[in-house]
Amino acid sequence: MNPQQLWISFYTMLRKDIVRMFRIWVQTFLPSVITSCLYFLIFGTVLGSRIGDMQGVNYMTFVIPGLVMLAIVTNAYSNTSFTFFQSKFFFRGIDEILVSPTPPWLLIAGFISGGIVRGVLVGTIVLLVSIFFTGLHLAVHNLFIILGFAILTALVFSLAGLVNGVYAKSIDAINIVPTFVLTPLVYLGGVFYSVHSLPHIAQYFTYVNPIFYLINGFRYGFLGIADIPVWISLGVLGGMVAFLIGINWYLIRTGLGLKQ
Amino acid sequence: MSLALEIKGLTKTYATGTQALKGVSLEIPEGDFFALLGPNGAGKTTIIGITTGLVNKTAGTVSVFGHNIDTETELAKMQIGLVGQEVNFNPFEKCLNIVVNQAGYYGVPRSVAIPRATQLLKDLGLGDKMDQNAMTLSGGMKRRLMIARALVNEPRFLILDEPTAGVDVELRRGMWDYLTGLSKKGLTILLTTHYLEEAEQLAKHVAIINKGAIVEHGTMDEVLSRHSDGTQNADSKGYRGGRLEEVFLKLTSEK
């Protein structure tokens, strides 16, 4: 395939996924917005006023980057894992792409792009909603770091979702990872607190949680405060991207979980 | 004469240990209407799956119009259109979108794909269903939608894996008339079917596969004449099928 044909194939996959996510927007966009509103209301407004400041900023302002990151992580992951699993398991729609000349790397790119778009889009909506809870004030320390971490995080969790989608043999396998792995990691990754407020031993557990590094860097972009240097967060993100691309490339190229 | 499909020593052993193909070799000339026949589980769909990239082979080589599927995968796949055995499209998508998206995976721009898909759907009697979700189609309509999808990239080699299963007589005839017309225009067609009378009428060449091995192949006339000794199933007092059906039973029957 020449570059133009590759682009058309990629665009077809992305367009199809975006049309799907807008068609069922009540399932794709609304849940995260409602959940985030509840978090802002309870943790930010009701409890936040009693907690006071965290790392020198009021609690509501402190939790916003973490909650936006939570929306990006869960949406990017579930979009890719579910769409891939659906096309593989429910009606073998994945065969449409497998029989075509679309190369394996482009198939990966096509599926994860949908996850990135949804992750970043829902993250943006949650961020806009958060402004209503902060008196129309939004702190921005470094816009490039915010955008960079948002896109890289969506990329990482789209890739992770694709691994899940390829391996999953039942719909349970799609739900298990977000429920029992992803959500605890996000909650324990510093969405609601600074790592320095934890006991010493608990800090070590946080440092082995990859989500901590994403929230740390993202929060730095908004507030200019970080538990660890941002370059370490970027390094961890880069390593995760490379590792997950490698796994996906191997799975799709060899057809593991896809071809007999 | 160039070959649309050339298979040499193809073997496939599934993870379960089942040996589905035992060194199959097969040649399909360009422009041919080729019938690949065999009982259930003989290996027909495995051959098609390997050729189209849906199944990994264990050993052997497959070339489509001279393009090796391992080393020139994209070029080989560009030549192929597949109508699979199972309905495999998103039932919540509109018919037109299913066909247009398939064109996109082959790199055909939407400006070209939309009029092409529209024409194909009209030709196959689905002109008034284009904007309906695929789930509203009847079984026969779904089969025709799959044919339209397989043709939208203008393949040189069309593979039909039991395309008329569950389709009524009138629709089947309509489909065969349409596909025969395409064959006359030069499209190479590989057909698997359990309707042996249809294969006998339509195909120029035939191969019969049983338990993962080709047990007979040649032109339809050659195969029929090789087995026309009139003794087959002579003792049978029950239903007797067409000539090809008798040959098929002789070569594949467990008795």
C-alpha cells in the first residue's frame, strides 16, 4: 500500500470508531462526566472545605488533574479493549481488516487512535465541567506538559486496552482488568492525595504504581507542583509506550488470540 | 497461462493437534470458475483462511497472482475479495457504510468507494436497503451484502465460501447469474459449496478434498468422465444425485 492508501485505511478505522462513540454518546461520554461531577461535589466541595490545602493549593484545585486523568485512563482503556473485543468476538468484524492489505502496525494505530480520541475528549469535557466547581478559575502552569501527558496517557492506556482486547476470550475478561486492576491503581496513584502525606512504607508502594507518574506529571502541568521530578514521569511514560507497542506488535503480527 | 492461486505443500495442524491439511497442492488458472468441494471438516475453509490471512499455516507456500502471501502480503491481499462462510459484519451499521468501509481498508478513497458501493448494492438488489442497518436484512440479503463488500475493492480473485448456504432457490439463481457474469468478464472465482449440482453447472475446474488431502482434481469434464463407470452406488435403491454428487460420494464416503 502506498502512503495515501495507508492513510485512507487508517482514516477509515478512526472514522468508524468516532462515528460509533458519538452514536452511543450516552454510554461513551456521559458516565465519566457524571462520575466526575459527583467527585467534584463530594471530595472537592463537601469534604474539600474541611481538608484544607494540599501542597499549598486548595483541595478542589489539587484533585482536578487527578480526576481528569482518571477519565482519560478509563475511557482510553475501555474504548480500545471493548471495540477490539467486540469486533473479534461478537461478529468477527475484525476479519474485514485482517483479510485486507492493511498491515498489522496500521491496525494497531487505527484501534488505539479511537481510544486516544475518546480519552482526550472525555478528559477535556471533565476539565471544562470542573471549572464550574472552582468558580470559573483554572490554573495552567504549562500547557504543553498538560497536552503531552494527556495524549501520552491516552496512548498508554489505549495500548494496554488493546492487549486486553486481543487476549480476552470472554466479556468478563474485558471487565476484570478495569475493575480489579485499573481502578485501584488510579485511586492509589495520588488522585486524592500527595504521596508525601502517606506513611513512609506506603510511599514505596506508590512509587511502583505507574499511574502515580502520570498523575504527578499532569498535576505539574496545571499547578507547577510535583511529588517527583517531571522528567522521571515522562521517562516512565515513554518506557510504558515502548513496552506496550512491542507487546501489541507481537500479538497482532503473529495473530495470537486472533488467528487459528 | 498465469495462475490466480498457487498452493504448494500446504499443511496446517491446529493447536488441538488436528491436522487439517496434509500437504495440499493446488493451482487455479486466471479467469477460472473453480469449485473446491469436500465434506464438512475436510479442510476447505482452512485453505481459504490461510489464503486470506485469517489462519496461520504450518508449512507450505501460497501465492496469489504470483505474490507470495508471506513475503508480498499486501500485494497478494489486494487481489482478493472474500465472502466468508459466516455473516461477519456489524449488524448495527448501515449497509452502505459496511461496503464503503471495506473499500477504505484497501485504500480506496471515499469519493470513489461511495458511488462504487452504491452501484454494487443496486446490482445485487439492495438499492433500497443502503441506508438501513444490516440487522434488518434477511439471510439472503446479508449474503448479497457480503458479496458487495467483497467486490468493492475490485478484486481479481473472488473467494466464495459456501455463499448460498440458507439462501432460497430464486435468490441463489440470481446470485449465480450475477457471479457468472463477473466470471465471463475475467474475474477468477473459487467456490466452496455443498450444492453439487450448482458446482457441476458453474465450475470449469473442480478439486475434491477429503480429510486434508486433495483426492481428485481437473476440469469438470475430466473428473466426471474419470468416474463414469456407471457402477457407483449401483446397488443403491434410494435417492440418486447428479453425476458430480456420485463422484463426490465415491471419493469421500466413509464406507
